[in-house]
Amino acid sequence: MGRDPEPTIFELSQPGRSAWQLPTTGIPDRPLDDLIPPIHRRMDRVRLAEVSERDLVGHFTRLSHRQFSVDLGAYPLGSCTMKYNPKAFDLVAGIPGLADVHPAAPARCTQGWLELMVEIEEALCEITGMAAGTLQPSAGAAGELTGLSLMRAWHTAEGAPRRKVIIPDSSHGTNPASVTLGGYEAVTVPTDERGCVDLEMLRKVLDEQVAGMMLTNPNTLGLFEEQIVELAEAVHGVGGLMYYDGANMNAILGVTRPGDMGFDIVHLNLHKTFATPHGGGGPGSGPVLVADRLVPFLPGPRPVRLATDGSQAVASEAPDFGWMIPERSIGRVHSWHGNSMVLARALAYILVNGSDGLRRIAELAVLNANWLRVRLDGILDIPFDRPCMHEYVMSADSLQHETGVKALDIAKRLLEEGFHAPTIYFPLIVHEALMIEPTETESMQTLEALAAAIERIVADSRAPGGQERCAEAPYCTPVRRVDEARAARHLIATFDARSS
Ligand SMILES: *Cc1c(COP(=O)(O)O)cnc(C)c1O
């Protein structure tokens, strides 16, 4: 593979070339104006690339070889759960009876899909300990906004919407963003020296204006919140609701449940925990599950089991499936029913693993993270050095003081070693943070290779010329080090569809 930049598909374009040709049908041509009134037609040409199938496949195959992916190797990107996903689940999602169904098809023609959606909702309720949920949100952040809308609807029905939502200072960036987008003021509480929410500081900010608290558990330090029941009691004490950011569910599957800890609203990231790799902005799914008292506010229409008289029925005695709009629904949060293929994969994943298998996933994810943590002890600092959950955070702070080599440099050198970089500079409360989530799908040999690579990089940064070598890495990737802030600061996002 050469280093030459791959031309864009438009640069490869040759007028008149195409990937396939259809035979003529013998049906006489009719002028377009007879078929579509000119007022409904665009008059300018759409600028599309004209390439042969050979060029098309070559182009995208070459690009795909320049990527790193979960299929290629270990991807220890903390907080993202980038685990290998067995191909069988893609096969399930591709079954024509699922893949070729239009979302507007009437319920009597789509009983299979409705059953699938009802079943996955029931499974997710069982896994989280909640009463019911919505499958509509397209990803974690969309689930957060849905959850906050439910919070607002609940408090409004109780008399006043309230103003504030509490988040820990270690929270995922989407949490403060969703709080703001949801029309609330974000109030941050600090982390204590154990790496958990400071309960006393939380008590100080609680009042009747607090609509609720959003909590990630295990938190972004990879630690299980030790006083989670007390936190929930304190927030409930002022009439607030507890929101569980369950993007990290991979750590606790089958072991414990947010519902049992006193949470009112939970979102899951199916694209992290339950099949469907999500690198590169692929489709996601962020179902929101709620406690009994919030069920009437859920988005609609909801897939439900129907009794023979058409009313909503309970459990498996119902013969049929249909749609219903909850009594006080906040409305739709998706144009259709959610990213359905992600739902199909997730249900297959849950059924194939079964409850024992799901628990084993969490146990191995936690074991792998702890194995790496202990293996790398003494190589880099570990600020909260005690048994972790599915991930843990290291710090290159003292290495930087000693050698000038930063967390960013270590991440770039890892790319050369055949590993995806870990999450860096997050959570914000750890200087020079490297957040490692190996996941359960990596073997002992891979974990050892990753640890050895980090060890080599740290050793090399102390060797003569080490800082210079690190500062320029990566050397052998298709793209060398990029200026990561420039794209955000000088955004150029134009596409002129009219120029042909
Ligand atoms: C990934 C993640 C999110 C956001 O999920 P998206 O699907 O990326 O929108 C929220 N919270 C935590 C803790 C996460 O890890």
C-alpha cells in the first residue's frame, strides 16, 4: 500500500462511465415531463461521480485498508466499548423478512417486527430492572435527551418543570450537552479522593429546583459508585429523579441492575454493549427504560402485545402485536421506530448469549481490565489504583514531567504498534489521562501484546532522542500526525451540488 493520497471518487470520475448497464425493456420511452410535472423536478444536474465497478470497488477497498477497525485488532478506546462483534448477528439483521420491510407497513403485515421489538424491550427491562421503555432514540445522546424530556414531562405534570440537573465532574461530555439542550442548567458536583461522587457536596446543591441527577455507572474512571443507593436517596429526598447513563452496561450485565439501585430512567447503548460496532459514526441505538411512574410519558407509538379486543394485554397470553400511544406521551423522538437493524442484532446477541452468557461477558470485561491494570502497574501512574470495572484510567503526567512525552504521543505510537489508541485526555479530572477499555473479546495474548507495546513506548521515551521520536509519531500510518484542533477551528464544509 503506497502513501500516495487516494483520489476522491469525483477525481476518478470519467463522463459516461458507470458500474452497470440495464438491458432495454422494449417499453417505449416517454418524456419525463409526462411522468413528473416540471414543478416537481430539479432542473440542475446532480453531480455524481461516474465510475466503473472496477474503479468503485478498488477505491473503497483501498480506503478500507487505510482504516483501523474492530475487525483488524484491539481497540481499547475507553468508554466506547469497541468490542469485536460476531458476524452471525449481521446475518440476522440481513434476513430479507426483516431488512426489506417498510416502516410504514401496517401492523398486520409486520407482526414479526413488532414481536421482535416487544421482545427486546422486555429483555432490556429484565436486564435493567425497569418497567417499560422506548426503542426510538438513535444513540446514547439521543437517549439522554429523551430521558431529560421525560423528566421535564414528569415534573410538569407534578406542578413545575424545575430548573437544574446535577452531573458529576467526571461525566461523559454528552451529559452536560444533553442537560443544556434539554433546557436545564447543569450543576456539577466534584469527585472525591476515592474517585466517586462526593456525597456531601451533592447534598449541598440539592434543593426543590433540582429536576434530577444524571449518573454514569461505572463512572468514567471505571469505578463503581460506592454510595449509589445514598446518592439516589438524597436526590429522591428533594423530589428529583435519578437518571442512569448505562452506556457502560457492559461492566455490570447480569450482575446488578439500575432498577434495583433506585433509578427512574436508564439509557443503554446497544451499539456498545449488544453487538453492532459503532466506529466511524455507524448506526446506533439508545433505548430508554423507565420506572413505572414514567411509563405514561414514554414516546409513542410503542410496539405492544395486544389482547383480542385490541387493548394492551399483559405477557405472553396475547396473540397479537400492535401500536399504542402512551396516555401522556412526550411524542416521537425518531421519524420511525428507531434504528431497527441495531435492534435485530441486539436481540440476537441477547438470545444467543442467554442470561449466563451476558453475565460472563461482564465478568470477562472486568477481568481483562484488571489484568491490564495490574500488568502495567509501575509503567504509568494509575491515579485511582484499586480494582476497577470494565476500564481504568492511567496518567502520563509524571512521564511528561520527566521526559516531555505526553498521553497524545503514547496514543500515536500505539497506532504504529497495531493497536487503536485508547481514549485520551478524558475524564477531564485526570491530567494526561489514558483511558483503557480492553473489553471481553480480547485474548490474554492480545492483552500482553498491548501491555508490552505500552512498556516499549514508555521505555523509548526515556532513551536518548525519545521525546523527538515520540513527538513526530506515527511514522508508518497512511496519515501522519494531524492538527486535531484545526478542523474544528477552521471548519470548511461545503459541497456545491450544482457545479457539474
Ligand atoms: C458513548 C457514551 C455516551 C454517548 O453515546 P452516543 O451513542 O455516542 O451518543 C454517553 N455516555 C457515556 C458514558 C458513553 O460512554
